[in-house]
Amino acid sequence: MDTRRDFLQKLGASIILMQLNSLKTFGQSLNPVPHYDDGKVLRVAIMGLGGYATRVAEAMKACTRAKLVGVISGTPSKIESWQTKYEIPTSNCYNYENFDAVRNNPNIDAIYVITPNALHHDQVIRVAKAGKHVICEKPMALNAKEGQEMIDACRKANVKLLVGYRLHFEPRTLEVIRMRNAGDFGKIKFFQGQCGFVAGDPNQWRLNKALAGGGALMDIGIYAINGARYMVGEEPIWVSAQETKTDPIKFKEGVDETIQFQLGFPGGAVASCLSSYNINHLDRFFLSGDKGFAEMQPSTGYGPIKGRTHLGEISQPIITQQTVQMDQMAAILLEDSKPVVPIDGAEGLRDLKIIDAIYQAVKTGKKVLLNH
Ligand code: NAD
């Protein structure tokens, strides 16, 4: 997948533009996004200049409606190199101590929080209090209680909260959702979501309970949870789950290595999912109804997403997911455009409630009912 990703990212700007142009037509039919005839652009500052932030920043170069204009980091040398690379003025640079002052900066509209999971709650609330819209990476928080507090803080501050669910704008994913809504698969009976890779460095924050809030489930199992919901098109009403741990040294107490979980939906569909930090080549969704099926593999990577249904290959355009995500988020934040699949704090909270229930089911060995 990395090779394909690298290849895609090396494509010239002209090809990316071509893809975006074809997506514009596609996007308008599925997801009416306003034109920016008035030249209005979402001015974004990124908080946390790590691996994923770098990917987002690079993808944003091709955005037409969102622009990277600021950074928040604890490392002065990183700020300096980002300033040079992305032409960021010093007046739009902050650190973790002083970023509340963004309140007085009229040149930043939104802050994209891309830090380790445990920091999201406090950082999002501080951004909200500073009066800026917030985009927060997944998982939105460590648990549903934190998620609710973040939603409340944003509501109180009258700012919008979005979660970085890039696949909600991915054309092939949206095509499966369109087909399901059109009844092409008939009554949905089953979903399978498998998300896993072997986590390398044992010292990374993702394997530190205090910073990650858990293990594979928080990081990638969430894709199977979120995917089950947007593929089946319903909210689950129960959860059961089982954990397997083969390496308790690497995956310490509270850091899950592998969890299998099942979700039950009100229409009778069931989902069977696998989340693992110790199994490679797991990136697959399968949706089955009484009239047909969809199979996506890869289903959640950076692309290209590949899929087929009982009617044939899914051939929607391949795009740079974060470019489209940021352009569409600009439309949501500036123009109140409505995405096909929700991307707001309430959407993030639904996943957190299921994560809480999965951990509870692992602990108790019992089925957990979900209240919405
Ligand atoms: P990373 O380790 O590459 O970057 C994290 C950044 O946060 C670093 O720049 C680090 O310096 C900074 N940071 C600030 N305070 C820190 C602290 N107390 N401890 C450690 N680092 C601190 O991680 P990443 O892969 O960029 O992940 C960041 C977030 O983005 C996570 O929430 C992750 O789940 C999410 N993410 C989302 C996607 C996606 O596809 N949507 C992909 C990767 C990561």
C-alpha cells in the first residue's frame, strides 16, 4: 500500500487537478458543495506537526477551498521548517503554551488538531474557547464522556467541531453507500470489517495507554466501527467482544493487541469485526444484502481504495483523500454544506460510545446494549 501511496503522491499537480475536476462533477451530484466564486477559503492552522499532519499539509497544497496558514507546535525547529515550506507568517505560529491567543488572530478560521489521542480533549476545548472552528483527528477522544464535553464546549463557544474521517469523502466508499441507499444490495444482512497491521516500534505513543487511550481499537479498530455504521446505514444496538493478547510485554495492560467484536443492528444485520496491532494485510470491508454484495480491499488506507460489487468493479475516480476532505470541510465550515455521511462531533461521539461498550464487553465477557 505504501508503494502505491508514494506513487500517487508523486503524480504531478496536473493529474491531481484533473482528478479533482472529475470529482467536482461527482461531488456535486452526491454532495452539493457550493462554488467559491467569492474566493472564500478556509484558513487552517495545524496543531501537532507529526506524521499525519505532514500528509495533510502536503495534500492541502492542491486544495482550492482550504489553505494551510498557521502552525502550533512545541518544537521551534519544526515551526521554522514548516514556515519556510508552506510560507507561514510568524504571526500565525504558536506553541502549546500560548495558542489560546489565536482568539485575537483574524487570519485563522479553524485549527486541525493532529496530536496523540489523549491530548485531543483538552486541546479541542481550548481551541473552542479561543473561538475557532475545530477539526479533530480520530479517535475524537479517549471515551464518550470526553467526547460529550468537547461537543458541549464547541456548542457553547458557537464553533463547529468536525472529525477527520477522510473516508466520508472518498468516492468509492460513497458509491457503495449510494448503491445501498438505492436498494442495490437489498436488505442488508452482514458486514465484515477487518483492520490491522503489525505495530513496529514498542516505544511509540500508540502503545502507551496514557497517550493512546488503548491499543489497536482506538487507532484502527475505529475504522471498522465507523465503517460498519456507514456501510450498514444503521446505528448498532448491541456489542459483544473478545480480546486476544499474545505479547503482553509489547502490549501492556490497557493496550489491546487484537480484539474481535460483533455489532447487532436494529434491522437484523450483524457485523463481525477484527482490530489488530499484530496481524498484517487486514484492510477489508465486506457488505452483504439479500440482493448483492460489496467488497472493498483496501477499504480504509490512504488509497487507492479498491472495490467491487455483484454488479462489477467500482470505478469512481481515485483522489488524494485529504485534499478532498479539506476542501469539503471548508464547505461545511464556511457554507454549512451537509456531507453524505456526518462528520461532526456527534458522529465522533457515536464511535466513542461503541468503543466504550467494546472495552466493557471484553472486560465482562457479556453482550453490552447500546443506548443512543
Ligand atoms: P505522530 O507521532 O506522527 O505525530 C504526533 C505529533 O504530536 C508529533 O509532532 C508530536 O511532536 C506532537 N505531540 C505534541 N504533544 C505530544 C506529546 N505529549 N506526546 C507525543 N507527541 C506529542 O502521530 P500521527 O500519526 O500524526 O497521529 C496523530 C493523530 O492523528 C492521532 O490521533 C492519530 O489517530 C491521527 N491519525 C489519523 C489518520 C487518518 O488517516 N485520519 C492517520 C494517522 C494518524
